[in-house]
Amino acid sequence: MIRHRSRTILTMIGIIVGTCSVIAVYSVGDGGRTQILDAFTSYGFSGVIVTAPAGAPFESQDVNYVESHVDEVTSVMPLIYQSVHMGITHPTTSVAALGVGNNAIALSVAGAAYGRGFSASEINSAAKVCMIDTELALQLYRRENVVGRQICLSINDRQEQFRIIGVIAKNKTAIGSMIGDSAVFVYVPYTTVFELSGNSGFEMFLMSVEDQSKADTTSKRVVSLLEARSKQSGYSYENLSNQQDTINSVMGTVTIIISAIAAVSLIVGGVGVMTIMLVAVQERRREIGIKKAIGATNGNIMAEFMLEAVILSVVGGLIGILFGYLLSLLARPILGIISNFNMNIAICALLFCAIIGIIFSVYPAKKAAALNPIECLKCE
């Protein structure tokens, strides 16, 4: 191997490329899956939507009851959908107002791009404050940061001036996604909607649970308590984190399939190792004959050739892992994806390289061991 450095390097290229492909593809794919799941979490797809039966809307007391009687529930936020008219000085445009609680940022949106969410005191006092998205801010004021500006909202024919306290990135809300991404939303305290509309009921609320893995169990308990409290049935829930599980499963499967396709190149590299080893058998016939003449057994000759092939494969695998790791680091500046290098996958790839070396060296090793030493010694 040392005498024929060029051939050794060329032999390892197939293994290097195959291992590099597997590591880079898996790292980038796993990193992309993680980023998608993080995005879903930040968009609010980690809570539970509880819906009331038709004709029996929730009241504020129901929210307080759930928070006080179910320890696993960490926060509850009423959701109220109200069609309103909006404008800077006079309401002229039809928009959708969503009445939410002071934990709106934590539960349902990715976070305010500018400003803040509602405070508990603003909720309790039914303050005339609101949050809008960046697209609506651009339409009204031709700029995104409009914190402190005023807009006029007409709710149930009552016009009121609202102060903008927060601006949210467009389409970064789980609520908006459920109702429709194309709609224009204004977020106001749900108590303000109650005061202006004269209606104290709401059809659904969004809650977060302490242990997301037990979200379904907790939700069933909440539904049972609500049914027992109201003496009515028909309450339902939707665990938004199930969408994360679906995405996680699909992305994981896609990553594994693509990595498996990339691993095919390792088999091609193994064929290259076998080809070079067959050439080496022909070139080293005289050497084999001398070794057999001084006492080397067929097993010794086989072990030597197989060991060489395994060394070529493992060293090529180590170099491929290094290149794959370095290549995956380029995913962030080029693709905007943070790669996740997995040491377990690297070890599996290295073991696979060793197996490839063993499998594809058996035939050349047997051919070398079967050579007649007398015929070999005649070779020049």
C-alpha cells in the first residue's frame, strides 16, 4: 500500500465519496428536520385547541376552572373570532379580529417582531390595545415598526381607537394558519371584544400542557371535567403537536431513504476495491509464491489480502466522515440549514465500510490463496 500510494488513494476514493455522501446528506437532512420542528413549535403548533359544542360557548369561568383544577395545564388562552372594520382614522377595511389572552405570544405566535404582547392588567381592564402583523403595518403606515401608532376599529358598530403595542411577523401564527393564511388579522384582548360586542362567550381556547407527551391524556381529562361541569357533551380537542409528530416521521423517513441512496455509492466503492485487489493479485504472484515457499498457508495469504482491503475501506471511511462533516458545515451559509452531525451514524458508516472491505475482498483473497507456488515463482 505504501509502495503504490497513487493506486491506494485512487482505490479509497470510491469509499471516501460514498461515506462523505452519507454523512453530509444525513447531517443536513436531520438538521433540516430539526429546524422545521422548531419552526412548528415557534408558530404555536405545540398546544391543544379545545372546542365547545354548538350552542354552548365557553365563559371566562370555564378557563379559570380548567387552570385551577388541572395541574398539568400550564396556561389557557381564549380564542374569539370577530369580523370588524379597521382604518387609521375611520374604519374602512374589513378584517378579522382575534380576541386572545396575555399569553398569546407564548402560546400562539412566534413572538413580536416589534413591541410586546398583552399584559395581564390590559386583559383585566379590557384595554384598547392591539397587535397587528407586518403586512398590515406596511399597508397602513408603509413601515413595519408602528408600535405606538393608533388605528380605529369598529366592533359591533362601536368605533374605538386602539393603540398598537406589538407587531407580529406575517403568517407566524398557529391561529392564523387554522383560520386562513390569506386573512388579515388584528389581535386584541378577548375582554375588550367582550366589552365592545356585548358577548361573553367564545367557541374555543388554546392551552399548553406541562408534559407534551401526555397532552392527549390531559386533554381528555379537561374535556371530561368540562362535560361534568356543564352537564353537556360534544366538547372536542385537537393536539397541535400531532402535526409535529407527522412532520417528524415524514422527514425522518425521507432522510433515511436519501441516505440509503447515497450509501449505494459505498457499494460502488467496494467494487472498486475488489477490482484493484484483483489487479494486485496478478502483480504480486511472485511475492505470493515466495511466501508460500517459505511456509505461508492459504489462510495467511487470504488474511493478508482481506486485511489490506479492510484497511483501505476503514481509512477511506474515516477520511469520508471528515469530508462529510466539513461539507455539512457549508449547508448553513449556502442553504441556511444548520446541520446535525450524528456520531452514531458516523460509527455505523465506518462499520459498513469495514463490512464492504471484507465482503469485496473475499474473492480476490481466495484467488490469491489458490495460486500454485511453483507457477508463481516462474513469474518475472
